[in-house]
Amino acid sequence: MAQDPDHSDGERGGLSQFRKNRFFSGKLMTPRDMEADQEYHAERLHTLARFVVGSGIVHGLAVRSINETDDGLEVTIEPGLALDGRGRPIVVEQVTTKSLPRPSSEEISLSIQYDEVSMETVPVPNTDDAVDAESTSNRIVEVFELAYQEATDDGSRFRDVDVPSVETDTDAETVRERLLKRYHDEHRSSIPSDADTAVFLGSFERTPDGVWTEVDDSAPREFVYDHELLFEAIIDHITDTDNPHRTPIEREPPDIPDDIGAITDRLDALETELGGLKRDQTALTRYIMRKTLKDRARFFDALADRIEQQTSEGGRLAREIAAISRADGERICENEEAYRHHLQQVLEHLIALGDDLEGATTEGSLERYLESVSELQAALEADDSVLELAEAQDRVCEAADSLEVLVEIVPDE
């Protein structure tokens, strides 16, 4: 049967269509056929684990100790199971000590990696000179290797889930669809990179007395959330009818005084407290409005630098948006009406920029940008609060920052 041109091997670790043997009577089974059968089942399992379960520690794998020797370090880890960035299981079946070279720095980040080792060497019979080797391995064992980087890892591996705003009359199905769509657009719109397939075990530092200890403020170890954990969390939330969100209990209201004089004093105190709250709210609102202007100017200046070679008009529009964001900021933030009028002015430039970027950026990133601009326009038309408008602007800035510019490739002459 001819090879289907739509089927490609793809790069290892990326997405590719699964291929399996087709068995028929009289078929000559060769090592290639057997290997294809193994790869078919392994790749299906690894792909599902990678995209459905995720990567990280499933069980165990705590670092028991790190000791210095004459040759370097001896690291002892507990038995356990992890899934790497390609969905491959990494198994440590017993307490294991591995030797590592001596680091030159006082801080390291440990990780565990998938590896394979050949074993059971057996002779290869001469099959009409089809095989050159006289012997080969009879088994391959999936093992692991320890590695380290000479720096502590303080970055976050957790994805931010942007929970949509919910009106009182919004049904649960609508909330579910909004949440899933936003998460899908932000984290599932492209194939995640698996260049780093190692599983992070922790960051450690050497104390003045030569003892290696875990760094307190480093990034947390990445764990896989299994179904039992998620299910138990849901059940706990459903059955806790008294306080499912663990909200702190408010204080009991103060006793209401009986006499007129005490009531007047209480009213005066409440009026003073209310005035303070209003002043705090006004200050916070102005801070939010001022911050959105500064953030927008910064993001769109950076965008102009990235796109001006692909589209000069797009670069001009981005710089104009940044300039408008800087101009007369104190006047704009004096009251909400001036701020809303300013947003209407900026919105026209944001829409014009989106029209110009077609063909200069990837379709997926441009679609996210246009959707964020539409959300800002809808918030303005609905006369939403300043806080909701600020959130909509933040999403526009994030989408602008994530625009993927197409690079024109010039063929060699």
C-alpha cells in the first residue's frame, strides 16, 4: 500500500499520527515489525500521559540526603514514580544513591531524567551477512539519571487560571464553557515545548559548615494531580455545607446602644468610618487607572519594536497607543468619566492595529488579541466598573505581549 502523504513521522516528542502493524496470513515478521508494535503502544501511552495527566512527581522521590565526598556529591533519593515532559514514566524502585560531580557554586537544583540501558548481550547468528554485529543486547531497561544545575530554581511552574467574572444570573453551564475556553486559548492553543524533560526534585544550598540543605524560598516540586486527589477535594467541598470555601468567620456585630446619645455617637463614628472607606476607594481607583496607563505604554512600546520590520503601519499604531497612554495621565485619572472617554479613544487604535496585523503575526495569537479587544469593547458598552475595565485592559496587554510575529525567510541565492 502506498504511503499516505498526510502521514509524517514528526519530531520525536511532538505530535504525530500513530502507526501500527497490519497483520495478515503469511506475513514475514521482522525485528522492524516487532519494534513498530512496541512503539505504537508506547507512543499512545506517553502522549495521553503528557497531554492529559501532565508531568511531575506522582509518588515519593524525596531527596533523603546530599553528602560531599572526595570526588563530588552523593545524592540519596527515596523510591517513587514520576512522569517526564514526554509522558514517559521514571521509576526508582528502591532507595538509591547516585554520584554527581562536585559543583563549583554553593547552590544547585536537582532533577531526575529518563534514560535507557542495554543489557543481556547475546550472539547474533549470521543471516546471509544481513547483520554486521556479532552480538547485541537482548533487553533494554528503562532507568533514570540524576542531574543538577548550578543555580536555585525559583520560578513558578503553575499555570494561572483566569476565572471569568460571574453575574448573579449566570448558569453553571455558561461558567463552565467560559472557563474551559479561556484555559484552552491560553494553554492549549499550541503544542507545549518538551525541550526540558527532566523532573525537578528541589533546590539546595551549602551552608558554611559544608552541609547541603533545601532552599526555603525555591520553586516547589511539581506534582501530578491524580484523580483520587481531585475527587476527594470535590467531595470535601460538596459535603462541607457550613463553610465550603473556608471563609474566615466575621466578627459578631457590636451591641446596639439604647440611649439617644450613644446612638448619635455611634452614627458619627460610622459616618467617619464610611468617609475613610470612600477616600480609600477613590485612591485605589486612581491607582488602578494610573497603573493600566503605564502598563499599556510599556507593552505597546515593546510590541512596536517587534513588528515594525514586518509592518511599519502596525509599528506606528502601537507607538501611538503607547504615546496616548502617557499623555496627560493625571487628568485622565481625575475621574471615571475622563478615564472611560480615554478608553474609547484608545479602543479605535487597538481595533485599527488588529486589522493591520493580519499576515504579520500567527493566526492563533492574532485571534487571542482580537478577542481581548472585543472583550474591552463589550465592557465599555456595558458600562462596567473601573476594576472590570482594568481587567479587560490587562488581557489586551497580555495578548499584545504574546503576539507571535511571522519571520520572513529569504531563500539562499
